[in-house]
Amino acid sequence: MTLTATFAHETIIRDLLHTEAVRRAFQFFESRAGAITEEHAAICRIPSPPFGERERAEYLVEKFRKLGLNDARVDEEGNCVALRPGNSPSPLLVVSAHLDTVFPPGTDYTVRREAGKLFAPGIADDGCGLAAIIALAQALQACSIETEGSLLFVGTVGEEGEGNLRGVRYLFQTSEWANRIDAFISFDGPGVERITHAALGSRRYRVVLRGTGGHSWGDFGAANPVHAMGRAVARLASYPAPVDPRTTFNVGRIEGGASVNVIPREAAMDVDLRSASAEELRRLDAFFRRAVRESVDDENGARRMGDPPLELDLKLIGDRPSGETSPDALIVRLAEEATRFFGYQPRLDRSSTDSNIPISLGTPAITLGAGGISGNSHTIDEWYDPRGRETGLKRALLVTLGLVGIK
């Protein structure tokens, strides 16, 4: 079975649904619902701040080893990887979720339960995705499902924020699996309707301006980093961002200064630029960089004679490529058909996820919800309701087996 061949996706899903092994796997998800939720809570109790995912990765490795998956280990970038060989090494499908959260070291990851919901930082993003890939591997092993193609289970690092997709980049560009992966599925967050097949491109910058500082009265006229930063923000805010293709910009953080009557020695800001169009993102990116340079030049041009100019440090801290897996691709069609089977209306979506990297490289890739519902994402009050999770897991199984085939 190859992923480039034309298949009737309805037939693939129908045939799977009539397979005894698939029916047993469905029953596994239903009967093990409580245990899956306990596993989910156990994962989320393990701190996993940006660039601090090692402990959670090792936990997943141990889980996959106990299930008997081949060569389960933490790779050089910090990803957890485990191979479940099929009858053939290809097609090779990656089944993944991300290990990291947005929360800094020291965050309390205690899982609290209330009215059937789980509350904890990262409990939905992406605790439910990690629980899903473990449950999927458990069902395949428990039900002795043999596949034609092979599955590579991966817990990736660096999906959030300044991680800049470093885990999935390594997987596709540097690791031993580079150029061997035929398709990619990421489970990220809850839900059943969403099928993310399009990658939202973004570029993120940290801008730092440094000067001599001084007293607000006695040294008035010295180049002021905050004033220059303000000019840059005003210029960016004037950008005529198109509605279609949707394009956005955001100054997410500004720092600098010591007191109300002190000219700052330093100011910094973090900026996020996004667009559904690669060309529009390039246009916005060029405008922003020019706006920063012109703002610094304006401030330096108005400074007191003899004073040193501001120094600019403009650093790219995030670059996520855009692209799209065709709606007609087998991976998308299977996800749509499986979603409809469970009574939900599939919704094609564009977002920024681990799938950005394979999509940009031309590898068929989608990101799916792992079932259940959630709220307050990226806050310490994040919650996840596991009711209905088994539907997301069943859909995941159908799409996975639809791509690699049953032996």
C-alpha cells in the first residue's frame, strides 16, 4: 500500500469498521476509559517547561518499552521515539504529540479534579495528545493488530513558543528518520471536528535597544531606547494587514527602564508576525524590520550632539513555514470520512502546529484533536473534560490504520 495511490477513502474506512481487530480496539478504548484518564493525569504531573522536557520524554520512553515497541529512546534533540514495525518499513507513518508546555520552570503541575474535569497547566495542550498516542499504542498491542506499514510514535520537544518546532525539525531534517517518513499525524488538544491540514506561517522577533541611559532632566536629549521602541510599535500598528489572506501582528511583551525619572539603558520587545500567505508574511516581515531600523535612526538623529547612538539587536527567534496538505490527499479524506462516521461534521483548519514542518516539505500531514473538550488553554486554569474521549481515539485508530493498512 502506498500513500500516493488513489483509494476510495469511504471503502477503506468501511472495511476497517468490519474488521474484528478494530472492533476489539474500540472496545479497548471504552473499557479502559478510566485508566486512560489516570495515565493522562500522570503525564501532566511531570513538569515539562520549554527546553525542559527530558523527564516527560523519559516517562514516555519507559511506557513504550513496556509495550514492547522497538528501540524506544530519547533522541539527540530530546524527542521520545519508538518504532512499531509493520510487515514493511513503508509506508512509515509518524504518530505524534508534543511534550512541552508554555509554562516556565517552577510551575505547579498538580492535577485537580472537579465535576468530572481535570485542571492543570497543559492538561489539554498537549497532555491529551500524549495520552492519546500512548492509548493508541496500547490498543494496537493489546488487540494484536498487525499493520502492513510501520508506525513511529514520537513525543516532540519545542512545539510551543520559542521552541520553534525544534523537535519535529530535527525529526525531518537531521534524524535517522529524515527522508524516510511518508506521512505525519500530530494529536494536539481536544475535539473531533477539527482537521488541521494547512500550516499557519509565522516569524517571531526579539528586539533589543541599548543606550547610555541617564537622568530624565539632566540628560534629556540622550537617545532613549523606549522612545525608539515606541516609534517602532506605532509604525507596526499602522501596517494595513489584509483580511484575506488573514495576516496578523502582535507586540506580546515590552521590557525596559528602571524608574519614572531615569532614561533607560535598555529596552526589549517580542513581536509575532503571522499570515496564511507566505508572500504576505514576507511583505509584513520586511515592513517590520524596516520600521525598527527607521525608528532607531529617527531616535538617533534627534539625540543630543556628542552622545553615542542606540545599538540595535534584532534577532529572529521563531520561523514557522506555511503550506497546505491538499484537501484531496488521502490523509485528509480519511480523517474527514472517519469524523463523519462518528456523527461529526469535519472542519478543515489552518493553524501553527508540529505539522508545519512536514507540510512545508511536501509530506502529507495533519493535526487532529484527541477527543474530549477543554478550556482556558495556556493558562494555569486550563481544564480538560475526558467525556467523549473514546470517539477521538477511535477516529485516530481509523485514520492511522487507513494509512498503513492492516496485515
